[in-house]
Amino acid sequence: MESMSDESEPSSMAGPRNLLLDRPVPAFTARSTHGMVSLSDYRGQWLVLFAHPADFTPVCTSEFIALESVIDEFRRCNCALLGLSVDSIYSHVAWVRSIHEKFGVAISFPIVEDISMSIARAYGMLDESSETTATVRCVFFIDPAGILRAKVYYPMQVGRSAAEILRTLAALQAVEQCTGMSTPEGWQKGDGLIPMAPTTIADADRADAMPDSPAWYFAAPGRVN
């Protein structure tokens, strides 16, 4: 495991971490189904890093197929996908080949080997007391500068939604482009954004006077090009 700086020497990160939003994520270099990959390979684009507890599982297989089906939408958003599992690289290769053979889907994104669980622990997916890899079902949204913008954890029995991952990515990109704006519930790409609530009396009075504002703390969504 490396420090965040590309110039730093690799170092060991044995303990678990609670990754904080808007902070750099731990760098790593590891084997994958596409050869060696490093976090720094993805600088300049968004990255969705998602982990699963084991290969050849039904829920994760359905997720991989669904994500591959919308891979072009991720690419249009300047976002790469990177899978991770604590299984060996040989298991990853066999699983990818099986998905292609049984379902006719060629998985085009890399799957990282984390057999030592060092990446899982560095990213807070596991702690030292974990007896299984059941908690390694996480999705991390990492921006082009290597900053964590969102993270979601799922239990083994609940499949992740490719559409929701895409929606969250689009929302993160939308609010990044429009300072002081947010996405309301159920927001979809192309919908209007809403301003953050006023933090001063003067701003609250101005917001309250707006004709399309039902409450001083809630303005109507506005269209964003």
C-alpha cells in the first residue's frame, strides 16, 4: 500500500481506516485482470471503485453484468470502473471467463486482487476483528484529484443498482460544477438543482421574497445547462 503521494515510497497500512468524505483516499498498486493497476492511473477522471466479498456469487455476478451493460454511460461521464475482491487473480480470471461463456457478457473493466485484504482494510471495508469478508460490499466515488466524494455500503443479500450508481455519479458532477447548489430527492441527470439553505438572516429574507420559493429554506429547483 502506498501513501497518497505518487512520489512516496510504498508503506504498510495494517489498521482499518474510516475514510472521510472530501479527503484523499489511500493509494495502492495491485494485480488486476488487466495487469498491474494503481490509483494514480485514474488521475484526471472519476473512478467508481466497488468491492465484493467473493467471486462466483450470484448477487455480484448480476451486478457485474448490469454495470458492463452501461459502461459506455460511465465513459461519457469521464468515469472508469474498477472492481475489487479478496479472491486471487486466478479466481478473477476464471470468473470473468465464466461470465463471458455463460451469459455472453465480456467484462471490460479490471478486477483487482486483494488476497491480503490490505486494500479492504485501508479503505475501511474490514477491521482487524472481521472473521469473514461479508462486509466487503462497498462503492467509493473518487474524483479526478483522488478525493473521496461519496461511499455506500451494502449487505451481501442486497444487490447494488447500476442506475443508482450512475445517478449518484451524475449528481456529484452536477453539484461540483455549480457551487452552492444541491440535488433534491430523486434527482436525475438534467433536472434542476436547488440552492443550499441560507445561513444569514439577510439571505433568508431575500430567499423568502422570491416568488418561486415556498419557504425561505427551500427554493424551487432551477434548470442547469
